[in-house]
Amino acid sequence: MSHSLLVVDVGNTQTVLGIYENNKLKASWRLETKLHHTEDELAVTVHQLFMLDGIATSSVDDIIISSVVPPQLPQLVRFCKKIFDIEPLLVIPGIKTGLSIKVDNPREVGADRIANAAGGLALYNPPLILVDFGTAITVDAISSQSEYLGGTIIPGIGISLNALNKKAAKLPKVEISKPPSIVGKNTVHAIQAGAYYGYGSLVDGVVSKMKTTLDGSVTVIATGGEASLIATASSTIEHVEENLTLIGLHSIYKKAQS
């Protein structure tokens, strides 16, 4: 019998949704996260996305949500009940994930980081290092015993570029992309070179040091908005998994049902 699962990850900048049919990700979408989205606005948006991919809202059998934006959760829960008549499963402390959380306070760990860890373990054998390029860049360590050990949190590329534009009167706001050279010949290329090569080197430095805390051959996985771009400037990122968080949510859902 076919089973359809809606997976939702709410980040500070983007909300990512996906539909799993049995164990296959059939479709995924990215939306801007808006704090004051009502359940009706969410319903209109999601209904349109479903229509574009030929998916009926009535086909959804279950829903799982991870969120690092607490004010958004009540609207999402009401949306799920109103549109799908489903009480969603939430990735909150106590949910069965298959992970042992080895940090001072497990409740502090973002649901997205837990989902990433579950996704990484669904795809690769540990030990793992997971790099997520979001509003913040997180670099997390998973031991050979599938333990979530913690990690680092770094201001994201967008945050840094916005701060540079606001604090330096003569520096423009630019889009992150690979510049012609590390030696910028104009201001835009110089800023892009700083972001592209700078964050590539930053990630390599953190990953290299983090590897020394793990036993065995470590696999390094990147996900998030700028993962594909910065991976080309990195010597340590081995795999880019665009849907790592959604894969993790699917994995957590299956464990929660077992």
C-alpha cells in the first residue's frame, strides 16, 4: 500500500518541504520563512505547489516537522490540521531518532541539526562531519558509534555580507558567487573572493580540526543554500546532499513508527 509523507523543515531564512511516497522523495520545494504567515496563507501556497507537481493534498497520510523558529510552529500545526486533518509529528526533545545526543544540554540542539545527523546516518557510515550552509553555518560531528557529539556555529555568508554592507559605507551588497580570481580587480570581485575563498578555507580549517576528535575514516557531507558553491572552494567537503534534512526527517519518522 502506498504511503505519502509530508516532511517540513523550518529554518530562519527558508522553509523546505518535501513529499515522500513510500521511501522515495517525489518532490521538494523551498519557501521564504515568514514569521507571520497565517495557516490560510500557508494553505494557498502549499496547495499551489502541490498542483504544480500534480499532487493532491488528500494523498498525504502523515506529516513530520522540524523547526528552529518557535513562533512559526503554532501556525504550521493549525495548517496541518485544517488542510490535511493530520496532527503532525514534531522533532522535539524525546522523539526517537536513533541518535545518542552527547552534549551538555540536548534540548539546546536545533531540530535541523538532529535531522541532518539522521540524514547523514541514513546515507553514510559514521563517523561523519556535517556542514550545513544556512543562516548560520553549522559543522557537526557524529562519532563512529552514531553519537551526536556537538559542533560549531558560524555566522552565515549572507549575514556576513549584509553586515559588511551596513557597516562599511563604500562597500556594496553583492551576491555570493565564484569570482574570476582570488585577487579581485574591483570591489565586487574582491568581496566575492573574500566570501567564496574565505568561507571555503574557514570550513576546511574547522573540518580538519574536527577530524582529529573522531576515530576512523571520516566522511564529510555538506548541505544548505551555498553548499554546492562553497564545496568547489573546499578541499574537505566530499559529498553535497541538497535534501539531507528532508532525508533525515524521513528517517526519524520511520524510527518513531517502529
